[in-house]
Amino acid sequence: MAQKRTDKDRKVLKKGESQRVDGTYDYRWTTRDGKRHSVYASSLDELRAKEAQIQRDEADGIKTGTSNVTVNDMFKLWCELKRGLKDNTFRNYQYMYNQYVSPDFGRNRLVTVKRSDVKRFYNMLVDGRVLKIATVDTIHTVLHQVFQLAVEDNIIRINPSDGILKELKQSRNFDTEKRRALTTDEQRLFVDFLKNSRMYNHWYPIFMVMLGTGMRVGEVTGLRWCDIDMDKDIINVNQTLVYYKHDDGTCRFSINTPKTKSGRREIPMLEIVKDALMKERAYQYENGIRCNVSVDGYTDFVFVNRFGNLQHQGTLNKAIKRIIRDCNDELFEKDKNPKVLLPRFSCHNLRHTFATKMCECGINIKVIQEILGHSDIETTMDVYAEATKDFKKKELGRMEISNDLWSL
């Protein structure tokens, strides 16, 4: 009968176990693919705890021998396999990951990452890096998919990022932050100021198109004259103008087709929108302005600057900031306590304002979804619920005016 192997303390060693000269222990085994692996421990109890984990992993189909695979390693694999994203979206994901995840958190080994680690990392991004929740949301979108790929490849059992972002939003009340629409008085003030201002009058057409169609800013800046049917009063949304850093390292415009079928749509043209477009055409003709650019074969863009170049979202938002400043300054010069002032807002608030007005007018929810180009009805329902909350209160408030109603 073969003599059983023991360590220096005469404890019997199992198959694959051995004690090294320095007194530490190791365990060696062969995986199904024929590769040899080993783990080390300072004590026999610690070694056998690791053995038990290895055996559980093998029984559950979890790959052993992948303990050194890092989050960064998995991200590289995700980048190689990911398909179906718009180029600018994919570049943005890569930028976000390389900027905020790769240097520190990305170096963690996948098998060691726990839910608490992910939560701690997200809290650090909000508190330490002072990132907005929308930025953390983008980072989470990538990380969750990276961890999910590791689950599908049997490297880890569960996705440690599941539900973490939702918990973060709830604990910090981020869910209560809703994009604000302009009130009727604010909208009227904004439009009237643009109409009557010599300095800002040339901005009236593009902002009126945003207010009167609910189009995304990239859809408006990417709009071409051939997309507009003046006879049928229809605007065809067929493409989006995007600006981002390309593979060659240069930042430039590109044209994206809509991400979903619902993004390609027809928008009925209101009279105020048609009038704004005619004003834009007349302004360009009077000032000798014409489109001088071609992007991915697309040209004849409706909204260009005085040099015939494309309008940038950043430029439009900066223009809005100046408009808000000068409009409010003008109001304070006339009255120390103006009844209405322009709040801080951006181009996207104009889209939200249009959506809110449609909801308050009682337009069918499916029609709202189609005009806004929402692929998910729940997105439209969220807008509808928020937009009509105060409106419903005001309408029901009329019932309290009549005491006779409640005395019946």
C-alpha cells in the first residue's frame, strides 16, 4: 500500500496538494482543456478553502484558471465583439470607460469584484469626481454589459452591477430630477424677445422649429431643404447630425441614420414652423448665405451659420445662454421685480416643452410617441405623466370654485 504524503506537521495531503520548502502550500490541477493551474496559500486550511471554491466553480460550469482576468481585459473583449452601435455612440462609450474606469477600477480582477465594490465605485464617481448622474448612467451601461459578458463566458456567476444604478438613484433622489419645460409665459417671453431683438433675431427660425416640432437638436441641425415638403406641410426626419472624435483622432461632423425605425418619421408642420422656415430662407438669400459643406454625401442643410458652415449643438446652447442673460437684463431695466424671467435651459428643454404642450392639449399618446420618435411607449408615458401632473391639479381646482357643486 502506497504511503500517504504528509506535510511537516504530518498532516495528510490530498491529491494535488504539496508543501513547499518555505512552508507554504500549493494545489495543482488540470482543467478540461488540458491546461495546468495552481494556487498558493500560507496555510493548509486556507489552501483547502481555495480548493473547495475551485471545485464549486467546476461543478457550476464556471471557468477555473481565469482568476487573473481583469475588468479591463473583459472590456477589450467586449469592444471586439460589440456590434449594432452607431460609431459616435461606440466612441463615446470607449471614451467614458478609458477616462473613468480603466485607470483604477478596471484593474480589478473580475472574480474579486463584489456588489459593494461597484456601489463604492459609483459613489466615488458622484462624490469624488462630481459626475452628473447621466454620465454615471453611461458608464454603468458599459460596465453592466462587460460584466454580463463575463457571466455568459462562465468567468463569474452573477453580474455584480445588477440594480446598483437604480439603488444609487433612489438613495440620492436622482429619480426626482425631471427635465423642465418652459411655462407658457416663459415660452412667450423667449419667442417675443427673439422676434424683437436685432442682435438675436437671426436665431428665431431654428429655435422656433425646435419649439414647434419637438425634434432633437441633431435632427434639426441635420435637416435639409429636401426633407421639407412645403406643399403637404410635412417635415421628414431621415438623419441626425453628430459631432465626435473619429478613429483618425480628428473631431468632425458625421451623419447618422435614426437608431430605430420610430426615429425615421414625418412631422406635421405647424403654421408657425412653416413661417420660421420661410424666414430662414429669406434671411439667407438677403445676406448671400448658402450651404458650403457636404457631410457623408449630404448637403443643402437648412440651418447654417453666416459662413455657410454647419450649426453645432454647443454653439446653439451658448447662444441660448446669451439670450437668457440679455433678455433678463432688459426686463430688470424696465422693472426691478419682473413677473416672468427666462430660466436656465438648453436646446433639449425646447423639445421637452413641445412634448409637454402636446400632453396638455390632450393629444393621443400614440400620436405623441410617433411625433417625438420614441421607440418605447414607456418613455412617452413618463413625459405624459410628468407633463400633466400640475395641469390636472389646476383643472380639478376649478371644482373648488363652485360651492354649489359640493352642497348637492
